[in-house]
Amino acid sequence: MELFSWTGSQKGYRHSFDVYQVLICKLGAHGEFKKIDRLLMQMKEEGIGFRESLFISIMRDYGKAGLPGQTTRLMLEMRNVFSCEPTFKSFNVVLEILVAAYCHKVAVNVFYDMLSRRISPTLFTFGVVMKAFCAVNEIDSALSLLRDMTKHGCVPNSVIYQTLIHALSKCSRVNETLQLLEEMLLMGCIPDAETFNDVILGLCKFDRINEAAKMVNRMLIRGFAPDDITYGYLMNGLCKIGRVDAAKDLFSRIPKPNVVIFNTLIHGFVTHGRLDDAKSVLSDMVTSHGIVPDVCTVNSLIDGYWKKGLVGLALEVFRDMRKKGCKPNVYSYTILFDGFCKLGLIDEAYNVLNNMSADGLKLNTVGFNCLISASFKANRIPEAIDIFREMPRKGCKPDVFTFNSMISGLCEVDNIEHALWLHRDMISEGVVANTVTYNTLINAFLRRGEIKEALKLVNEMVFQGSPLDEITYNGLIKGLCNAGEVDKARSLFENMLRDGLVPSSISCNILINGLCRNGMVEEAVEFQTEMVHRGSTPDIVTFNTLINGLCRAGRIGDGLAMFNKLQAEGISPDTVTYNTLMSWLCKTGFVDDACCLLDEGIEEGFVPNVRTWSTLLRSL
């Protein structure tokens, strides 16, 4: 710079454009961009004409320095400050730098600016911008550009088609992927193996395995050798739809299967409960191909044995894995951990946790949730609370499932105060309570008969944006009925309908039971008729509830009529039906009728139980 300044100060000498360009290129290579800005202004003051090539060189230096935003600034200044009109060359360089720096939306805006200046995009421009559109999941915009290319005298090439096919495959738009592949071939563009793999993966995702197999044949016809990825996709697809033997046949045609291919087949056999076949493949993998099983191989077998209830074999595989130098990962331990928790073997689960720590592995949130839930089920409540408190110290943040497990466990033992404290802690920790959280707390208060507290939580639930579901409504309707607030329960049922929820037979039965228990049998019968008109189908519980309600109201004849109606509806009476009717017949002195009903029931396949006989014996 000193030499440049000295020579520039000599009388009769003036720096040429070429001298400036050489110096600016040197400075750009060293990231001296402030000096470059001063030199550009000096060139302007000296009246030296600018060339686009100089700005393109600076833009590339900005790109290498990781300053993509400076390229767009410089392109604006080219025209506005230095009176140098950018052509497609400048735009292409800026677009390439922006996309490489993941500034996809900025790249799209630059492209639209290019079009507004009536600068025709080139094939390269289209390729880069389509890549940007696909990166931000605006595939339809990319496809629209494909159709506009001919207007600008451009014909799409293989790279453009490959970009679009890959993006469509990622979004599972399989039919469009197939159409674009056909178009690509018609245009004389040659797809590569990766393009075929994208199409095959998309087909396999939707279980269109036969079409995927045909696509592999097309690959072979066109001279492409399917690679391990191709075979892996196809084998995984076959296993997923239960065609494990077909996957095995395909496997036999693979020249040099790798460990991933073996794992795919082993996992397929394990998933479908064919553990002996899985072991046979594992043996072939080691003895015939000399491939060392990895942790994924072993995890598949351990998982398979656990699901079959073969705990001893699962543990044997796990121990053997360690002996052979294959280090278990978090998933290996999680399989054992989850299995012990489901069996209620909490101490064994703790041993697994200790072994994990010894191996330098940490239990994840899912594992902690499993242990908390299992501890509550085993009535080891203090330990569940200790585990919850330990989670943050272990670097594991409790999620909504953790809090829900804790709240549910505490509510089960009627420790609602602690559960409410956790609910408040959950919100302060930024964990959003969901419908399950609120339902657990609401039902806990309803079990206590504290309806006002339950309704407060309902209001909070609505305020927080958690939708009331059928479980919420069912709990509230039952609670109101138990408290004798039947009219409010009916009003709540109507709210449920207005919210667009379709009540199940469970919801209807809760309200029918509430009406009957509160002496409103006629309303219960009318409600049942009304619900049939609304499309709800009564079940045996519905009829049993109505029969009991009618008999309780002294309407034995109507109860018997309801008994006949349920049979006419094609519903078989159960033990509860017979015992209910016989009990009321005996209570009202119609013992002979009760005996006749018993005889008829036995002929229809009814098996009397202890309650049946004790009812009759007490009445004789």
C-alpha cells in the first residue's frame, strides 16, 4: 500500500484500472475489505471507469470470508454509487454465494430483483434459485420456475431435474417425483444413481414396493448398478409390509452386502417375531462374510427377545455383546431399562442405570419418564420423587410427559396439593401443560367431590388453549351427576356437542346413569332415544343402566320390556342384565318369574354366578 501511495503521488503519474484491480485482488485475498472500500472511492474520485469483473472478484472474496450480506450491498453500490450496471454474471455470483451460505430467502429476493431489472436469467441462475426454493420447502415455486425456463431460452439439465426430484422425494410427493423422472428422460437428461434412489425411497415410504422393484430394474437396464442404499431402501420396504422372505431373496442377490444391509434383514425378521431366522442371518454375517456385528445388530436382537418375553436370552445377548468388545449405546440400555420397568423390576432397572453411568452414558428423558412411571406403579413414591429431582442434576430436562407421570402418580395417592405445586412448577419451567395434565388434575378433584376446584381448572385449561376432550367432559358430567347437579351435567353434554365432539356410548351411558340415579328415569329413556336419532348406538351397559333405573323406580314391567328390546336390537344380555332383573323381581315378590327368567337365560347360554344363586336363595 505504501508503494502504491508513493507512486500515485508522483508528478505526471496516474494509477490505471489494471493497477487498482491487482491491488484490490491482493487485499481481497487477505480480507482487507475496508481498504478495498477506500480504494473504490478513490477510483471514483479519480474518474477511473469501473468494470464488472472487479466487483465480481470482490464478491467472491466476500463469499470466501463468510460475508454473504456484503455481496448484496456491493451489487447495489455497483449501480447506485459506481455507475456500473450488473449483468447476469454478477447476479449469478451473488446467488451462488447466498445459497452456499444458506441465505435462501435473500437469494430468492435477489432473483426477483434480477427479473425486475429485465436481466435474463441463465441456466445456472435457474439451477441455483431452484435449489434455494427447495431448501425453504417452496417446491411449487421451484416447479413453476421449471415451466418458465423456456420463456428465457433455457432448457433444464440433469442437475435441475435431480434437485427437484430430491426435494419432492423428501416431501413424500411420490407421484410428482415419478412424473418428473419420466419428463427428465424424455428431455434426454440422464439421471444418476442418487436420483433413482430418491424415487425408490419415495415409493418404499408408501409401501409401493412392486413399483420400487421395477425402478431398480430400470436402473439396471440403463447401466446403473444399484448400490447399498438402493438395496437398503427396497429391503426395508419389503420388511415393513411383512414380505421378509422376499427381502431375504433380494438379499441373496446383493454382491457384497454391508453391515447396514445385514441389520435391515435382521431387524425385519425380529420385527415379525422370527428370531431363529434373525440369528441365522447373524451367523451368516460373521462366518460367511466376515462382517463384525455392530451395536445396531445386537440392539435388534435384544429388543426382539424382550418383546417375546425371553428376558434371559436378551440379557445373554447383552452380556455377550460386551465380551466381544461391542460397546452398548444409550438405546441398548434403554431396551433393558424399559423392559425391567414394564415388568415392575425396579431394582434391576436401577442396576441398568448404574451400569450406564459406569459406561459414561446418560439416561435420556424418555428413560427417566419410564422409571418414574414404574416407581409409582410399584408404590415406591419417594423414589419417584427423588428421580424427578435428580433429572436436572443429570442434565436431563423434564418434559410434559415427565410432569404428567408425576402428577398422575401423586393424584393416584390423593396427594393433589403436591400435584398442583408441580403443575405450577411446570408452567414456570416453560413446559406447556396439555389436555392430559388438566384431565388428571380435574378428575382427582372430582373424585374428592370438589367440583368448584375442578371447574377452576377447566377455566384455566380453556384460557391456556388446551381443548376439552371427551375424557374431560365425561369426568365433569359424572362428577356433576354424583353431586346431584343433573341439569348442569345435561348442559355440559350439550356444550360437548357444540364443540364438535361426537359423544361415544361411554359419554351417553354416564349421563343416563346419572339421570337414573337421581330419579329421572323417564328423562334417561328419552335421552337414550334422542341419542339414537343422533347416530349413537346403545350397548349392553346402556340397557343394563336403564333396566336398573326402571326397576328402581318400581317399573318392573318397563324393565322387562327394555330387556326384550335389547334382544330385539341384537344385543345379548350379560350376567349383569340377568342378575339385575332377577334381583328386582325377587325384591318385589315375583320369585317364580325370577326362576323362569333364570331358566330362559340358561337355555340362551347364561352361566349363573354366586350373586345369582344368593339372590334366589335369600328370596325362598
